[in-house]
Amino acid sequence: MHNKRITISVICPVYNGEKYIDTSILSILNQSTLPDEVIFCDDGSVDESYSKIKSYKFRFIKKKIRFILLRSDHLGPGSARNKCIKESTC
């Protein structure tokens, strides 16, 4: 039997989600099994979503979680999600 380790990616498309980001990120960071990577794509938000996500970068790095923050024009959640998936290594 092979003991293959499962890898976990968290994909987060974001559009004007500033008021939900703290709760979402803290939920990810407090899981009993941490992900290997977290990839956010800000889909052209006009609020402070991008900077708020960016402020958590070192908390992910401290827990040895690969952190990627992308930006795109507002093209919808499908486009942002697909952009994250393309960056995923898991």
C-alpha cells in the first residue's frame, strides 16, 4: 500500500468582498488540516479587498502555506476561479 500524501489547494475568487475577507481567511488559517496553497484572484474589486487580502500574506507564509494573490478585470467568478486554478500546483 502506498502512503501518498494528499495536497490541498484553496481557490478564492473575490469581488468586493472586503467585509467577508477576515472571516474567510481566519477560517482557512484555523483548519485542523492546513492547505498547501491558497490562491486568491481579485476580480476587479472597487473596495479594499485586494489590500486586505495582501495584509494576510505573512500569516500564510509563517504557516508554510503557499500564498498567491492575482488581479484581473471584472470578468465574473468563473473567470477569476479559472485563473486561480491555472496557478495551482496541487
